[in-house]
Amino acid sequence: MDFVIPTRLSNRHHFTTAQKLAVLDEYDKCLEHGSKSELARAVGIGSRTLSGWFNDREAGILSSRSDSIKGNDVPEYQRMTVSDKKLLKQLQKENDALRAKLAKSEAAVDILGKASALLAAMAESATATDPVMEELEPGRPAWLTPKHSDPSL
């Protein structure tokens, strides 16, 4: 376990709400059979107490007697349930994916802008170098125009 066990002055002292939440975060990570009971023994509380804290947290009513006495009670609107935490993680992942998609789209727009400017410059330079041919007679095709090989005629 990489978890730092919260300390109490004695068995009569209460855990703060922050300590309870830290223990419950570790409780959520316990997946193996018997690991939740092992965590409860390591912290020095009963497994029923730990499951009671879990239920209180899920209901949004987890608090501590020591916080109430010291005036450090966490307001109800600041508490997050497990489902709220899962939703937050899901939304953060979705937000990261959308940011990556936005960056990719912005890069594509930038490339398309540069390509458009390049094509416009190429078209402009092509029209500037095209030779201008004059029509001999307006409306008369060149093959109908007589060709004079002898200038004296």
C-alpha cells in the first residue's frame, strides 16, 4: 500500500472529514478479496465503520465530529460522490479529446490558408507572363485571313 495512514492522538479522537475522504479514496482502490478489511485494520477502525463512511459519502452526508467542533465542517455543496467523480473524469477525458481535435482542425485551416495564398500567387504570376495576341480583324478567324508571302503584291 502506498497509502499514508492518518494518525490520531488516541482511539478516542475522531478522524477529520479530510482524513475520512483520504481513507475512502484508498477504500475505492481496494479490489482484491479481503483488502478492504485489511485497510480497516491498518487504519485502526472496524470494517463496518468504513462501509458506513462509504455510504455517508455516497449519500453526501459524510462529516466528522471533530470538524463540527473545530468549525471546519465541509459544506454540502463542496462534497463529491463517487458518481460525481466518475462523471468529472469522463468529462475531463472528453474535454482533452475535443482540445486535440480543435488543435488538429486549426492546423488544417492554417495549412489550407497557406495553400490558398500560394495558389493565388501562382495564378497571378501565370496571368502576368501570358503573351497577349491581337486579333487581326475582330470576329474573323485567323485561317480566313489571307497570307501574303510577297510584300510587293
